[in-house]
Amino acid sequence: MSRLTITLSEPRYRALKEAAAQRNKTIGQLIDESLDFYGIKSREEALDLVRRARACSALSEAQSLTLAQEEVQAVRHAS
């Protein structure tokens, strides 16, 4: 498991420490769950998700790629 050092303001650190304690979790567990919530995945996890979605889809590979490109463009234009 990798380690990471981040800098937080003292109030933010206290709030994070409190939130972890209230949930009976470590700060690391809370951050890890937050990353999951925001969809932060390793490349392998993302590829697995795409494979599983493709297996459940009636779209061809070309149609899937076109749809993915359209969605990326829509998100970029909305930002």
C-alpha cells in the first residue's frame, strides 16, 4: 500500500479527524471511500468496468466508442 502526504489547514484536518471518528473509521479509510464515491479508479478497475458494461450492452464496439466520445465532449463543453 502506498503512502501519501497532504497539507490541510488546521480546521480542515480537525473536521476530517472528527468525521472519521464519528464514523468509526480511520482518516485513510474515509479518504479512500471518498475517492470511490467520486469515481477515482485505477486503470485496471476502469478497464474492468468497461469490459463488464460492454458485456451487458447491445452496442457494437464502434457504437460504444462513438457514444463514449460524445459523452466526453459533452462533459468538456459543460465545464
